[in-house]
Amino acid sequence: MESYKEKAKEISVFGQYDVIVVGGGCAGLSAAIAAARNGANTLIIERFGYFGGTATASLMLNINAFRNQKKPDYLQTSKGIAEEIILKMDEIDGLGDMTSYEQEEYELKPGNLSYSYPIDPEKFKYLTLKLVKESGADILFHTYFSDVIMEDDKLKGIIVENKSGRQAIKGDIIIDASGDADAAYKAGVPYREVKGDEEPRLGDQLMYRISGFDREGDLSAVNDWGSGPVAAGCMNIWGPSAPLLNGTNAQELTREEIETRLKIYDHFKKLKENNSALDNAHIIATGPLVGIRQTRFIEGQYKLTADDVLEGRQFDDVIALCSSPIINYYGYRRYLEHEGYDIPYRCLLPRKIDNLIVAGRCISSDQPSYESYRAMAPIMSIGEGAGTAAAVCIDDNTVPKNVDITKVQQKLKAQNAEIGQNRQ
């Protein structure tokens, strides 16, 4: 391949922060809120003009896995910031009235959330922006992570690109919540990558929203096709499946977007056939981004496994709980037969780089365990754990691998996060 040698140049330094969060999805926004609330001078960067990631940009409008979807379901395993968001969404009438999951319905109050909640994406954008801003974190929207700043094998900050050009941002602790482990990858962290159909994996899909359907009509056929939640008078539809490509390759990602977007109207036309409830329905929105399920996973100090998930293992360095089913690996939705398993802090700590914490779907894990914790409620809990740990590192002038995990856990409990203290 032909190459071009870019001329070296000096770039401006945007600022110096205690904690920099790369990515404003469910993990990143929770990490930023937690870090800032715990006193760290925090910056979060995000490529869109709003937070939520897959929940908003990809219109994946169910916030799932606050508890086991099947019995035993007595323990709400995701609380803290994740619960706070749902309760505040309810206050602003931002929750829908139909979820795409079978579940026990619990009275909406602290510690008593149901498995899943449909959301109004616009109110979710509003609320999460409000919470991040009120936490005291600085925000930089329309900004792409580009590279890391390394000095003698030490991570000193990141390079970003935006309308202001190429900028450097220096930070003591970096939280990679990019979803694709972009910062970890650029820093040389060992990783595994899932490409195409080389191994069992979750597929990508383009979601779209419809309006004008008959709410009193027979929508069973729509459900058979994979309808999503109903919120704000709109229904979410699981759209065309995307080809199994490499989501970290620009050309392949472009092909994925093109192929799925060109199938949308044919997909909806077939859905409307022989379904009178959709006679007057029409498409009102498609996700700005294809729902990318998985790409890179870091190699961390511990790798979460299927046995950990299925056996409900507990760890001394727990920073979050999860009770979500493994959704595809075994060829069916495999529900857990216990109240939830621990996610150890070590899964967030990459090998090689001392001041980097990884949060979100790209933590150190195998395929079956990933298919469980990847739901949005536990992802927010993981983000809260990462942000809290980063703030403790700043307070104690230490690096993530040497943090006092007991202090982190004490803070998480004080923040109403669930790390097993309420197990029966």
C-alpha cells in the first residue's frame, strides 16, 4: 500500500485533567459522572452531539438487565447511576409503555426496578447531558479520539480531532469507554478482535422507528419480526441485519452502513404486508449509526469467563454485578440460575499500561460472558465502577492497578451501587 509521510507539527494542548473519558456511551457517561462527583477534574469526549452511544445513536431503546429476567430475580443487580437515570426518566415522562421483553413488572421505585425499560431517546439525550453537566465534568462534543500521547511507555494523554483541528489533551488517568478499545489499541495493549464470521458472535443491525401504527390493532406479526419498545408514540423496529464485517475498518464499516440502509424500506414493506395495524404507519427515523455489537476486547489482568457467569462467581475486587442472560452463544437465550455474578475490577485493567481503565463492552472477557454483561444497565454499572476507581486513584496519587479496592467499594456502596452487599 502506498504511504505518505505526514509533516511533523506542533499542536495546541486543550487542557490538563485528572481523568479523561473517551466515549460518551452508557459506560462513558456513567464513568464521567462518577469521576466528577467524586472530585476528579474530569473531561469526557464524544463524537456525536449527545450522550448515550448505542442507546441513542443506534436507537437501541431498551435499557436492560437491572435484574434477572427469570427467577431467581429478587435482587436488583444494577443500581447506582443506572437506577438514577431510569427514575429521573420516569419523572420527565421519558419511559415507554411497552418493552420487547417478557418480564415481571415491579413497582418503579429505588431497589425495585424491573428487568427492562423502554426509553424516549430524545429525553434520554436531554437527561444524560444534564446529569453529566451537573456532575461538574467538562464536555467536548463533535470530537474524535485519534491517538494517545506516550512518553517512555507511559500514557500521558490523548490526541483528538474536531472543528478546532488536531489537539492534545493531557490526563493522569484515561478511561477508554470507546466500545472498540480504541485508546487501549493505540497504546499497544494486547487484545483479541472479533472479525466477520470467524467465530460465534453477535450480529449488527440497523434500527428504525415507525409512527402511525394502530395501537389497538393486532401487532403480533410485528413482534414476530422483532419489534422494539414503544415510547413517545413510536415503535422501534429491529431492522435489516448487517453483514458480519470488521467494525474497526473504515471501508468495511462504510459497506455495512450502505448495505443495511438500502434495505430499510424493503424491510418495512414486507413487515406491513398482511398486517393491517401498520396500514398508516411510516418510518420516521433511522439510527445515525448501525448497532455495532462487538469488535475488540482487551487482554486484562483477569478474563471473565462463561463459568464465572453461569456459576455466579464472586470476586474480592467486585465493582459491578450482572444477572443478564447469555443471549446467543449456546444457540438460545441462556438464563442464569442465580441472583447475579460479580464483575471484577481486574477485567477493566489492561496489561502493560498502568494509568488506563477500560469500561464498557470491550473489557477483558470471553464470548459467552460478553453476551451477558453487554446489556446497558450492567454497562452503566461498569462505567460507574471505572469512574469511581479513577477518582480514588487521583485522591491517593496512585495508578489503577495499585488502587485501594476497598475504598472504591466503599464509595460505590455509598453511591447506592450494588456490589453484592444486598445478596440474600
